[in-house]
Amino acid sequence: MTATDNGSAVEAPTTTSSRLYTYDLAPTKKEGRRWGAYNVFTLWGNDVHSLGNYAFAIGLFALGLNVWGILAAFVLASLLLFLLLTLSGYMGHKTGVPFPVMSRIAFGTKGAQIPAAVRGIVAIAWFGIQTYLASEVLSTLLVAMFPSMQALEEQSFLGLSALGWITFLALWLVQVLIASYGMHVIRKYMAVAAPTILITMTALAIWMFVRAGGEIALSNAQPFTGGEMWLQILQGAALWVVIYGTFVLNFCDFTRSAKSRQSINRGNLIGIPVNMLFFAVIVVVLSGAQFKLDGKVITSPTDIVQTIPNMVLLAAASLALIMLTIAVNLLANFVAPIYVLVNLFPRQLNFRKAALVSAIIGLVILPWNLYNDPVVVNYFLGGLGALLGPLFGVIMADYWLIRKTRVNVPALYSEDAHSDYHYSRGYNPKAIWAFIPSAAIAVAVALVPAFSAAAGFSWFIGAILGAAIYAVIADRDPEASDVDGESIAVAAE
């Protein structure tokens, strides 16, 4: 038996294993898929304009990269991401399966828990951290509107003030409620949030441009030049791709509901190269205008929002940033661990229950303490992030180079020892052998001080090594079957 989206029970197809097949993990029917180009675009319209991304991009200006260098870095990064995400998105559209099931193709029906677990752990940690960052914005707004609430910041428990607990739990609950209604409600939330964010950030950039007298500083006081500048451009582009190392893995969680490849292409085209260049323009305007005004470099758009003199406009801008952070969290850090948990405990959890479990874990890890500890962020989360490149390399090489897109979808749900993805007791040793050395090298490059000059390229190094090793040692089956999942598919959300 397996749970449906409304909590009722249905019988799993007799050809599938109840451990591997549930309503939430089943492939989606091609007929009735609802994600069009606009929905794919809103995914990027929300995620690109996150507070964390703005902090990263503004940091490039602070380091000494000039306006043209920042734009060049984002053009290069967006072209790379468009390619990687389109390839990943096609996989989801063809098979209709979420990431934990997609991983079974390369790693085996049991081995798939390895990439799914890595992706899920990273996501849960960042879910809590992003919720904390949004709660900080809300706390600042509440104190600005009601100064008496300042007293609540003087009381603390487990490293967070009383006001911080109130705002964190409020935003935590909002996200749980949205996710508990499934992917179709997340899709609708994104459709509203994306234009709200784009309008808000555009208005903020225009306001700053006008304040600066219609001019912006093209660089800070000590800009990079020559070869050093080009190295920073390449590193900036590489790090931007690393930020999306999570999404390129589980983009199939969303494109499994895409109407067509054309929807993915159009949505990605507007959402990635066009939208990311628009994002870069906003970054250089905000950074350059502020530097023009007082010679200071901001660290986040919240620095500017807090200077808005009108309380109504301040509240509107702050709420837009909170709406944005919730959207980013739902997309990048909530959906992935939900599918991971359903995959780990298919008999106990469905999408709604897994959402609650994921959120509870994101709360009990006390994410504000993680975020405020550089060792945890740099070594634990940085190390886990470095593992994503090798995983991507192995999975992409298996699907595109070895299998040449041929997938037997029903076999992904079979525990038969002779099924296509059983390999050796459910594990593909070749995929694991390719992953381990490439992952070790990627983590070393990312974390060992001696390799700091190449640290920004750790994701690419791991991905290329993982793909290359797997392409050499993988077993090739020129007669691999290609069977769609329509016979066991469920309705798309």
C-alpha cells in the first residue's frame, strides 16, 4: 500500500516494490503536466534574487571587481548554468521521476540513498539558515514599527532572542503550511512571488540610482586589474555555478511536471541568462550607487532597505524580501529533503509528513548557531557542497554518455535481482568507485588551505573527474531498454 496526496491509500503496481514505489516517488503522467515556461521562469525569478545571492554578488564589488567584471562573470556563469540545468531538466521531463529515484539509474536502487542523503543534508541545514535570515529581516521591521519590541531582543534562549524565536517560528510555520499542500501550491506561490520580487528590486535600484544623482561608481577604491581581474571573473563565475550545485542535481523534482522540453528551454532562457544579467545590473547599481554616495560598500539589500525613510515603503520592501526568502527556501531547501525522506521511509511518510519532519530537523539543529559559526559553515557545509560536483558528474555521464538517454522507468521501482538497476545487491560499484576519489579530491581542493587558489573551482574539478572516471570504468550495454513510466505513473501536480 502507498499513500496518495490526500492521505488515502492505493495499491502499488504488482511489478513494483512497495519500498521503492509510493505516490510521491512515482513517475508523473505526461498528460496533465502543468509546469509551463512561466512556471520554470518564476523558479529562477525567485531563486536568483535571494538575499544570499545578493550578498555574494555585492561581495565581488567589495573585493575589487569592477562593474564590467561583475557583468562578465555573470554572463559566463549564466551560460554554463543554462547548459547544465537544461541537461538536468530534460532528464526530469523524460522520466517524470524525482531526484532520489533519478539517482537509482546510476547508483542502483539502494545506492541512490548516497546522493539523495548528501543533497538532503545540505538542504535541511540551509533551510534552517535561510529561515533564520528571513526572521532577522522581520525582527528588524517589527522593531522599526514598534520600538517597544526592542526589549524582546534582550532576552535569549539557546542562542536566539525572544523576538528572534517569535519571528523564526512564525516564518517556519508559514513554510510548513505552504509545503504541506504539495507542489501545486508551491508552484502558485512562486507565480505570485517572482513578479513581486522583480518589481521590488527594480524599484530599489531606481531609487538608489536617483539618490546618487544618476551616476554610480564603477569600482571601489582598489579595483582589480589585468590578469588578477580576469582570475577573479573566472572564480566569481565558478562560485556562482557552485551556488547552484544543489539545483543542477535535483532540477528534475520540478521538470518532472514540465509540459514539454520547449517549456524548459524557454523558462530557462528567460530565467537564467536574461534574469541573471538583470540581477547583475541591479547588483552593480545598488553597490555603485551606495559607494558613490558615501564611499561605503553594502553587504546586502537589507542595508539599503533599512535606510528607506517612509515607514510604509520600508514595510513593503521588507515584506517583499521575506516573501523572496520563503520562495527560495521552498524551492532550493525544502522540496529536496522532502523527497529524500519519502525515499528513506516510503511506508511511513508522504509529501506532507516528510515536509513536517524536514522542517522539525531544520529547527532542532538551531541553524542560527550554525550560521554564526564559520567553522561549521566553511568545513561542514562547504565540504558537503563539494560532494555535489562528483555526484552530478557521475549521474550526467551515466545518463547522457553511457545510456544515451535510454531509461527503463518501471525497473527503477523493482527489487528483482535481474532488473536493470539492481546491479550488485542494489548498489552500482562502478558509480561508487568513480564517486569516492573524485569526491575526495573535490573536498580537499575546497577545504585544504594549500589549494585555496583553486577552491572556487572545486565543484567543476569534482564533476569533471567523476564524469571522466565513470565514463572509463562503467559497463556499457548497447541494448539497454528504453521504457517510459506511463504504466505506473500518477497525475502530475
